[in-house]
Amino acid sequence: MTKFCIAAITALLTSVILSLNSFSSCVQMSKVGLPDIDPVIHKTNNNHKDDDEFESASQAIDEDANEEVSKVDEPSTSLPSSPVSTPKPLEGNTDPKTSSGISAPAAIKPQVGLTGKGKIIRTGTKEIVQKQTPPVGIDRMWCPKAKCSVTAICQTCQRRFLIILTIGRSASTTLTWTLNLLPGVRMSGEDQGLLMNLMNFEREKLKYPFEMKSSNRFGAFDHNPIPEGSLACAYQKMVEAIDPPCYKDCTGTSKRVSPEDEAKEIVGFKTIKFLDSKVPAKEAAAFLLSHFPCARFIVNYSSDAEKQAQSQIRAFHGKNDVDARAKVIERSADYLIRTAKEIGDQAIVVDSAAWTKNITVLNDAVKWLGFVDCDFPKPLELNTAASEGTGSSYGHNLRYIPMNPKCRYQPSSS
């Protein structure tokens, strides 16, 4: 019996020892598998560090972009090349590898290299290069005192404009299409309030919480900083879009032009809606000069407000109160004249009551624009029937005037 018990105990101990050996083997196998798990856990923890570094980098990028991109350079005639500094990693991330041994790209601060008056901007882990080039072919005779903005996306003085600020029933249609006879000038009729609406949009919508130099990239209204002058080019393109050139099948007042010559054309239009903006004259002039810096402005009004009021009543079927309407016309004319004074040398005021009777007044304005040998013998006559109630207002119904072959744009430097 004793021998049996001893044998049983020996067998039990042997079983226990074998179990312990199996457990030890499992532990060793588990240890061998741990390195396959550790990097994943470490990488996950390291992602929090990367997030902190990314947030710091984003803030640095936004601060530098807000400082550098919003700057506007004056136009230059040349763009000499110069080396651009190599982007450097942010402080605190000088080791190209993380503590887990996994390679990670270092956050890059914006590096701005000046190239003449232009900029090359590199930002983020992927290089994005933006170049500022000098404006091409600015006509300093047309806009001698223009303040031209040159940014990576916009050059505000590349297109010349001729804008007529006027009042309804003041011979503005006749003036528009008479000026369209000048070589290299492409006029169009009413802008349907475009100029006024663009100005109101900027005054009423582009303000807090939508800020031009926003740089916080996390807010509901935030965006990259908008370089000064960028909106000007967008507005100019809208004007060009509603006054396109004629390349073929040109009829009426259209003049056929080649794509090469189109870029040199002076683009113009008239607007009677600019008055509706209710913006102070000084502010209105500042808007015009900043968004159409290479433009000439003709303010056209009639000193015969009573006759103009009668024409408006007939044409627009308004209330038959000539005196009240004449007072409104006089206030409107005063506003436009004050706007012209605020614009300065790039604006001129003409009285349609004078130039429709004495064409020399209009020819003097044409010379002021820089055209020579372009005297009109008389104005055209367009959209005038309502002025007298019926028939011709000027007595000749003229729709076209053959221009002097020597007529040309030749501005004087004096």
C-alpha cells in the first residue's frame, strides 16, 4: 500500500512539473510575439506627438502666410533671379526619425525667397511655389498715377478701362457708341448695376466674420489670407465677360479684332446705377481707383435738369412731377461731379447739354483721353426719341461716322 501511494505521488509530481514546463514555454512564446505589437502601440502614442507638431507647424504657417502673402509689391520692369533658401524643419523636430524608429517628415515652415519684386513661397511638407511677376505693358500715359497691385494671382493694371458714370436720359448711349468709334476702344452699354453691386458686396459682405486676412484655418468663415488686389482682377474679369470682344460675325457697332490685339484694347461701359449705391463720394472714388486703377472715368451729366426730367418721365413712365424729378437729377449730378473730383486726374466731367450742341466739347475730352486726329464732325444719335417724345432729338439720326484714317491713340507725356 505504501509503495502504491509513493508511486501515485510521484506520478502527480511528474504531471505538475510537465504543466509548469508547458506554461513556461507559453510565456516565452508570448514574449517573442510582443515586438509585433509594441510598435503599433508606440506609433499610436506617437501620433499624438505628431498632432501637436502638426498643430504647431500649422500655426507657424498661418502666421507667416498672413505676414508675407498679404504684402503687395509695386510693379517692376524686371525680375532678376536670386536663390531661394532651403526650407528648415521646425525647432524640436530636428531628428528625422521618431523615437519609435519610424521615419517621419519634418514639419516645414514657410520659406519666402525674394526674387526681385516677386516671391516664391514654400509651405507644408509638399512644396508649393507661387511667383509674383511684374505687370506686362502698363500704359502709364493712360493711368500715370495708378497704384498697381502685383501679387501671385493678380496684376491690376494690365487692362485699361474707360468707365462712363452717368444719369439716365443724359445722352449717355450716344456718348458710349460715339467713343466706341475710337481705334482700340471696345465699349458696351449698361452694366445693369454690376459696378454698384460689386462695391456693395465688398462693403457689406467682406467684413466680420469674413475677414480678408483670416488665417485661423479652423473657423466656419476662415480661409487663406486674400492678397490685396486679388478682388480687383476678379471684378475686371466680370466686366470683360459682359463686354467680350468680337472675333467673327461682327455686326452693328462691333469691331472685329484678333486675339493678339484684344489684350491691348481699352474696355469700357456706361453705368447709370452707380448712383444707387448711396456710398459717400470719397469712398466710391477710392473703390474705383483701387479696383480699376488703370481706368479713365468720364462723368456725363446734363445741366438742363428740367429737360432731362421730362425725358425720364416719358421714357420710364414715372410720376409726372418734373420739378421733383429735376431736383433728384441735380443731386445725382452733384454726387457724380464730387466723385470725379475725388478720383482726380483720371476723371473728366462733360455736360451733355453742351456737347450735343457743340461737338468741340466732346472732341476736347477725346484729346484728354490721348487720341489725336480723331475729331468728330458731330455726335451720333442713339436712343434719343424719348427726349422729344417722337422722332429724332438731334435732327440727323446719325448711326455711324467714318473716322479719319490718321486717328490714333498717341498720348502726350506732358
